[in-house]
Amino acid sequence: MSSLFAQAGDPDAVKFTEARQRAINYRPHPLHGPQMVWKQSNCYVDMWIEVLSRWGLDPHAALPFTVAQDFEGDQFTFFKFPLADLELLYGIVVQEHAIFEPIHLHVERQIERGHLMLVEVDAWYLPDTQGVSYREQHTKTTICIDAIDPGGRQLGYFHNTGYYLATASDYDGLLNVASVGGLPLPPYVECAKRRFEPLDGVRMRDASRSLLRLHLQRRPGVNPIGAFRQAFARDAKEIAARPTSYFHAYSFNTLRQLGSNFDLLGRYLRWLDASGDSDAGMLGAQIAACDTIASESMVLEFRLARASARGREDRGESSLDILEHAYELLVDGLDKAFSPTGIEAQVKGGMQISQHKRLLIP
């Protein structure tokens, strides 16, 4: 199909012109900018930061959940924007989408309705992961598709910190076009739609602050970095004994999730402090603690990379000391600034949780 014919006779191709220009001119949100210690966190969080920005919404307001990160015994929480928070702040409803036809049909129909489709795919077919996964290894990741041209075998998608195009065989691979007899196991797919009016101004700030209070009540009962330290005493031996590829996987699920989580929390506290929130007040010490966790996590990652390359064990004691202390300072300060105490905490906490859940009731 010539480009002239496509422009004249193929509506999908005509609409896709905007996606092509977006991919050429795209600039990541400042939360993925040079001021960040960690330019990427995980595919789901990074994707939503860019999608919210694309819709003209400020992703800072939805970051309170980062205060509740925990160590899960073998990894730090693979943190994600809670869907209820997205609905409360931005009016975005996200729900699982059943796949009973070829995936591209579902994607096309929902995009025609103005919705976005979040699809778990194989990074083997993602051209933006060239040098990491693209045509090198099969790994699961999530993309957000906002443009599709089935006739031209091309789609536009958000992934990690940018916006990209996939065409031809990559398009086929991502949407399993070539599967014979249907998919043995359809991928997990979510549909995101703008259902309600987003909050703005003071209402947005106050709702975000309430979410911070709520998520503070969900924080771990013990210092998660201390819990990680106990597991790492065992894991350091494994890192030294196994190939470097193991270190990369281990680091992504531990140190990157830890460091990037608190890097984002620090940016949220800056946003809250600058918003004129009287309850926030002087958050300098808490912001500094977040920055310390973000930067020292990367220091420890570099230490482990060197140790792994040499087949040596490094337990990172000095870095873990710094991380544990920074976490205690951070949580103590936030608890004093934002958490009610005693009976008031039980009453207000119950009301906040009830109000939060009520948003999900049709």
C-alpha cells in the first residue's frame, strides 16, 4: 500500500499520522528527567507517568502510595499506582478486559471509543528495548496502546519513559497475529477510560494529601530495609557465585525498586511542599531522606556489580547502615506531619478507607 493510497483511502492510516509525529517529537515527563537519580522504575509506573502526562494530568498527585513500599522476603514491592487512586484523582477507570477475539480487534474497538489498552507483551518484539530484550530475550512487560492501524500492521504505544511505534513483524509478535488456532493463553489486558472529571487545584492537593495519610497507615510494621538486610546476608553469596545475569535480575527487583520508589516519593514531597499545603510545612529533612535512599541504593548497586563481576561477596554493610537510618528518619518525620494518633487515627483512618472504597461502587 503506497503512502498516498493510505492517506486517501485508509482512515486508520490517516489517524496514525498523529501517532507517528508523537513518536518523533516525544519528550518524557520531568519525573523521567535529568534531575532523577533513577530514570526508570518499572514498566507499569513509568508507563502511567507518561500516560497521565499525555492526558494533561499531573502524575505527582498520585505518588503517595510509594510511602507503603515493603520488602517481600525476596524482593521489594513491585510498586504500582493503585487503580482506586487513579479514579479518585483523575476520574480514570481501569479494569481487566476479556480477550475472546484476536487482540487487535479489541484494541481497535476500544481506541475508537477513546480508551487506552494496557497489554502484557513479550519485550522480544519491542523495538524500544533494543540492546536489552529486543530480539535477544523473552521478558514480560506492559505497554499502553493508544493508536493502531491493523491494515498497515502498525501501532503506537507508551512503554517505560517514552512513546514508540511497532510495525510489521513486531506488530504481529506483540499482538500474536500469527497464532494458529487462537492463543493458548491470552495476555492480561486492561482498558483505561476517562470516566469522571479529574480534580484540580486545591481539591487535587487535598485529595492527594488524604491519600498520603491513608498509605502511611499501610506502611510496613518493621523497617523494610532492615528486613532486606537479613535476606541479603544470604543473597550476597548467591550473587558472588552465579553469573552476572543473575545480579542484573536481582538488582532490578531489589535495589532499583527500592531506590526508584523513594526517588519518586521525594519528588512527591517536593510537589506537596510547593503546593502550599499547610500540613506539609517544612519537609526538607524528609525530602533529604528520600534522596539519600535513592542515591545510596544506586551506590550499593554499583558495589554489587563490581563484586559480581569479580566473583566476590560484598554485603554492603555501610550502605545498608545509611539506608536503614534514612528510612527511619523519613517515616518518623512523615508520621509526625501527617498521621493522626490514638482514637483519632482509628476513626479518621476508617472514614478514609470507606470513602476510598466507595469510589469503586457503581
